[in-house]
Amino acid sequence: MKRLTLVLLVLLLPAVTVLPQKIPAKSVFGASTGVSIPLDEFAVKYFTWDAGFASLGPNFEAEYLYYGKIFGFSSSISYTSIFFNEKAYQSEYDRTLNGYGTNEVTAGNYQIMKFLVGFTLKTPEFSNTEVMLLFHLGYGVAMHPNLLVTNSEFGVINSVTRNAGRGAVASMGLKINYWLNERYGVSLNGTLNGMSSGFIDETAPDGNFQMPMNHANINIGFVMNLKTPAL
Amino acid sequence: MKRSLYFLVIPLLFTSCNGSRLNYDKGIIPPVPVNFSSINSTYDDYNSNLQLSWTEMTFSLIFSSNRNSFGEDFDFVSYGGHIVSDLVSGEFEMSTVSNGYGLLEAVNTDYNEFGPYLTSDFPYYFPWYKEGENRRFFYSSDPGGNLDIYCCGYDFGDGEFTSSGDPFALTPLNTEHNEGYLSLHHGAMAGRETAYFMSDRDGSYDIYFAAGEEGKLISESATASVIRSSVLNSIADDKCPYISGNVMVFASDREGGFGGFDLWYSVYNGSAWSAPVNLGGDINTEYDEYRPFVVPTGEWYVNDLMIFSSDRPGGKGGFDLYYVGVPKR
């Protein structure tokens, strides 16, 4: 209940602060694409607690922003596909099994869909440029890939079946919009995304596990002002 | 700095972790021999046997060593320890934490003691055998100049072996030649306890089969039928049989090995043993490998645990104990 109240307050804050800003608010749609970079445990590529063996991957994001001179709110939907580093994973088996037998790893990609809402703090526009900080909270659905490891002497030594997990997401980002004209602009943004998702591993004694999936996105895209006179 | 930013924007959102993704579905005991360095000494350490709990990941090991006599006669030495087995890192390690048991005071002498064999499991094979009773410690000793097989009752609790009764010789099996390394073969004959042991009564060391009297433990039998195994033996020395389930492992310097004594195995199909097979170059070397025994690991490991001794280079000196994973058969 406390968390829900906190979220509602976060959402209401921009609404009450945008109104007194005395300049026309912008209603902006943006779309961007770029690269996702796994962070922390998600990026670790050796056998240790919570290691994700995640590599880079592409992401796509659509967002809506409504803001005045300084304050605003924003929301976004994004899809991220992060490659599982099969080579690094295999080399860990080669190491821990001292080269006994031949190891083979096949794996798909991690996939993450995020739904975020939050508020923005921005600088006043200068030279057709806006610099804004984005603070988002939301919900994520993540997909753990199929993972199969076989050893020529032992057979299958590890397997995880593709399955979906869910978890809360928190995100903080820096976004720069450069307006080419009143209606269109280009954007560059970088975000840090914190997420942890539970997954099922039917072959594990506990049957499930939790995986931190923190990652950063660096995107470029375009923005479109939906409240120009032409519209 | 990056983590600090997370703390600013991600307060109290994450549920606590309830486990990590495991990188192994089951444990794998290292398939390449690992020196039991926490036990071995610069003297000869070999001829081991142990009690092991996979649920508690603890073990109690007994082995022969001439460390106490600084290289003279062999006595039994024992250690308790624990197993670290990690399905995330793949690590498997056996290490010791304590040593010394009361049982050893009852069986160690000024002569040599070899070939320890502890019974306590498989009570369901014997209707007259109840768990916690009739625990026997078989071994061989040479107070008369030649090795004879002995038995001593024991109790085991809280990781501690204590003797129950005095040691006695298994006269139905012993001769004026060397006998030792008895290993029970559970369920081979209905109503009779059967065992294998080594003897040089016919010249070279061979593996012999023995059956006790009907309805009696072999250690209670006044007589026993003893037969030389034709399938298991060769013209060379065949020694130290140890049976785990349907598999016998033993040491032999027969042809077809890697040099010196090698470890071999044979599989029992319910009525006969298969032709012995060398355990391979991952385990055997041109040096001596000796007195293996296998511990079943159940469903939690892809392979079984085997402990043996070897005088290969790289150890602490003389014979050292090694542990290794071997395929389930």
C-alpha cells in the first residue's frame, strides 16, 4: 500500500507542477532505438552467484512526454533483446571441468518488455535543445532463453527451459532533444534500468531462481511535438 | 557511482533474491583425480574406506598410513570432514576438519593394518540384520608375519567410531598365506552373506569369493566356501577388490594397463562378473594406483565418487589418497 501511494504521488507531482509554468506545455511522442548494455551481475561472465552471461543487444522504445518549462511527466514502452554469451558460458564449463569432454552450449536471447511511467526535470529550451532527466517506475516482463549445455562424456549437464518472469523496474535517464523545427526533432538518450525477475528452472533443486537484469540503454531517435499549430 | 545512482532511483522495489541460476543440473565430481591434500602426508597414505552422508555432506574416512611410525609399520588413521559441492560454480571439494576415533585404538597394533572395510548399510539385504546392529569393521593385519583378515564390531554416532568388542580373525578365510581387503557382495546368494577378498594362497595375488554359512553373517560362520574367481583374475597380481552395488573395482598389474598397478572394474549382471575393464588414462598412470573404493552418489550427481591411492608424482610423498568421479555403471 505504501508503495502504491508513493507511485501515485510521483505521478501527481508533475501534473500539479506543469500548470503553473506559464509557458505552453509540450506533448511529445518519441521513438528510438539503440543498444542495451547489461550491467552488474547481469553482465558477469564467470560462474558466480547471479551471473547472467548477458552481452549487448538491440532495443526499441516508444515514449510519450508532457512537460512545461521545467517539469513534466513521461511514459514509455520498450522492448529489449539481449544476447546470451554462449562462448563465455562454454569456456566456464571448459574451465570447471578441466577440459574433460567437449562442452556445447546453445542458448537463445534474454528479452525484456518494460512499461514505465514517471516524471521529468528539464532545462529550459536553449538553441532548440532540451536536456531532461527522466525518473521512471514500472513493470517488466522478461523472458529467460532456452539454455542447454551438453558434455560429450556426461550428456546434458544443464538445462533451463524458456520461461517468462516478471518484476518491478526502476529507471533513470538523461535525454537530449534537438528540435529541427516546431514539430520534429531528434533525440539522444541514455537510461539506467534496474530490474530483477524470477524464473523457473525445472531441473534445479529449488525449481526457481531470481536474476538481476540491470542494463543501460543508449538510444537515438526522433521526437514529434503533438501540440504544434499545424496539428 | 553507478550503484549509488541505483540506490537513488530504485528504493525498496526489488523482491529479495530466492536463489541463483544453477549452472549444473546435478553435481559433477571432478573426473580427473584430485589429491586429498588435507589428509595426505609425506609418508604412505592408502587403503581407505569411509562413511559418507550426502544429506549432511559430511564424511568419516579411515585409511592406512605409516606416518605415526615415521615410515615403519602401517596403522589406521581417521579423519572427519565435509564436502563442498556447488551447483553454481561446479566446485566439488572434500576437506577434513578433525581426526581420531576410538575404534582405531582397538585395532591398531605394532604390526601392519591394511584394507579397512566398514559395514553399516544395506540392512534390507539381510532379514536378520537390523540397522544399527552388527556394524563390523573388516581389515587385515600381520601379527603372525602374514596378512590375515580380522573383524571388529563398531558403533558410529556423531561422526565418531567406537569399537564394540574385541577384534577377531576370520579363520574360515585365513591361511598361512596373505589374505586381506575383504569386501562384502550383498545379495549374491540368498540366505548367505558373501564376500570377495584377495589372497596369494595359490602363488600370485588373486581375488577369491567366499560364502558364509546359511543364515549367518560371514563373520559368524565357522566355515566358509572359498572359490578363486576365474573371470576376475589374471596371471599377474589382482588385489584389493571393492564392491559397490553391481560394480567391483580392484587393482591389478596385468597386461593392458598403463604401467604398475592400475585400477580395473567389472560389472555383475546378477549371476556373473564381466571381463575386467581398465578405468582409463584419466585415472591410471604409469605409476601405481591402489585400493580403490566407490561411493554411490544417488540422483544428485552425474557420477559416483571413487577414492584410491597412488604414488604418482605431484603428491606429498609416497602413496597419496586421491578422489575422482567415475561414471555410474
